[in-house]
Amino acid sequence: MSSPHQYTTLILDLGDVLFRWSPKTKTTITSRQLKDILSCTTWFEYERGRISQTDCYDRVGKEFSIDPSVVADAFQQARDSLQPNEDFLSLVRELKIQAHGQLRVFALSNISLPDYEYIIKLPTDWSVFDKVFPSALIGERKPHLGAFRRVISELGIDPHTTVFVDDRVDNVLSARSLGMHGIVFDKEEEVFRALRNVFGEPVSRGRDYLRRGAGRLESMTDAGVVFEENFTQLLILEATRDRSLIKISECPRTWNFFRGKPLFSEEFPDDLDTTSVALTVLQQDGELVSSIMDDMAKCVDSDGIIQTYFDRSRPRMDPFVCVNVLSLFYSHGRGSELPNTLDWVHEVLFHRAYIGGSRYYPLRTASSTS
């Protein structure tokens, strides 16, 4: 199974993406000043190839009241600090291998000609690139659309099949405005995952993950506490139909959310949510299922709305729980027994009351469910 969009081109930034560097130097120029210099119009002209290195350093010296020789020394030290991001380069190689020749990789970087001539000589694997576009040679720099259009025109690529990665949001925005799939390089792990999802086969990777963790696919709280429960195990079973991946309790009748010790209290009652999912997913005796549903149909409040627990001392109602119960009842031709519950779910949907999530389905879970 391939990605919904068949991306065939990857364009990457160099600085702060494929190469790390430090703005800290042993000169009088601070890290802040160095970054300010990199953001001034004189430097932009330098990166466009319109002025020489000497002219650039002289102008910068005047603008920032710094001796040009100190500017030159600071930027030489910055060059010397450049280190290739080998993990990223390894990922690019991996993606190209998996694409079987169907992926082309390019670099588009805001970089002066002297800096480009320096960086291209660094001992790293430049073979991953089909071509590098330094701003100094194309006469334009990001985020200006001209830089992107020059690359698109020269390569004859389709922006809609192109992925662009850059550490600056404004550069990514420009790429997106031309139809590219833009990824902001911030958290490396998330960027790597995004690229694997875009160019790889996320379904196959997901199945591999499940197989590697078979029998150990437990839930975890935001605080990192792992706990054993039935609900997610049943959802995994429903999605995969692979019983070897999960662990569930053998419940003779109604089901409990927790498989092991309850997380919040010593005792936790069986609930209609987990029971509905279990009876929907598992192949169980028809008479038993019908009998349990008889009990479930009685678990309604004075408004006729299904409750969350079989324990009447815990009156709780949740629209997402109601949906799972309704799904079970309708799958057995008994949906008409819960008209008030159906009406309430309709009102929740109509008025978008689900937007903020619910007691048992927090916002992130609820938004993905709805």
C-alpha cells in the first residue's frame, strides 16, 4: 500500500537541517549579533550572489560597527563548526533505496558562493543529492517565490508531488503556496516520522510495530504510567483480526475497562462501552449476547439515555459511549429499543457538542473518533 499522494521529489535545506553549526565564536561578535547579520539586507544580497565576500564584510562592518576582519574571522569559525547531520543523511539514503529509483532529492539553500564552495568540500555523502541549488548561483533566495519557481522550472517537477523541508516557517509557507507538501524542521524525530509516512508505507510500518510489540501493547497515561486494560486491546483486534497481538480478560458476561488492577480506585465497575465493543468484535454465543443486551437496555436514566456503567450508583452518560452501544444494538437489529439515546447523539452531532471531547473521550481522542 502506497501513500495517498505519490511524492517523487524531496527538496531539503542545508543549514540547520542537513548541517548543524554554532553561532558561538571566539570573537567579540555575540551569537545574537551573528544571527542579526545573517538577517540583514546586505547578507541577503551576498547570498544572492550580487556582492562579493569582501564587499559584504565591509558593509556589515559599517552597519554593525565591527571591524571587517573580525566579521571575517567570526564567519570562518562558524564555517569550521559545520557538522553534517548523519542521521538525516542516512534517512535520505533509506528513502531513496525504498523508492527504487523513483525519488529524486535536491537541496535548495540560502548560501553565499564562498560558503557553498566550502561546504561542498566537506567529507559527507553528497551523492544523495541529484542536484544542489545554492541561492548565490540562482540569484534568488528563500522565501521569495522566485527561488522555488527557478527550481521547479529547471527540473520540470510537479509541486504537488514534491516535499520541501526547511527549518524556517516562512520558507515552508512559500513552498506550500506553490503546491508543495511542506514540513517544518523543528523536532527531528517528528520530521523523520513525517518523511517516512510521506514516502514510505505507513500501514506496513504500523503492522511491523504491532508484531514487534505483540502481547505488550499496553496503554500509558500522560504521566507515563503503563496500565493493563481491555478496551484498546479490543480495538486492535477489531482493526487487525489478529488475536496474537493482544491480551484480554476472559469475561463470562459483562466487561471491565481494566484488565489488571484499576488505575484510579480499588474497584471499578463493568461498563457498557467496553462490553459493547467486546460483543461487537468477538464471536460470542448469540443467546448470551442477546441476554447481555437485555441488561444493557435497562441501563438508562430518566431521560431514556444509556448510561456508562452497569453500576447504578455511578450515573454517567457519554455520547461516545452511546455511539458504541448504539452500534452494537443496530448490528443486532435492536436499535429501535434506544430511541432517546439515538436522539441525544443526533443533537450532540447537530450542535457540535463533541468538539471539546467528553469525560471519557478527551479532546484528542474525541476529535479522531468524530
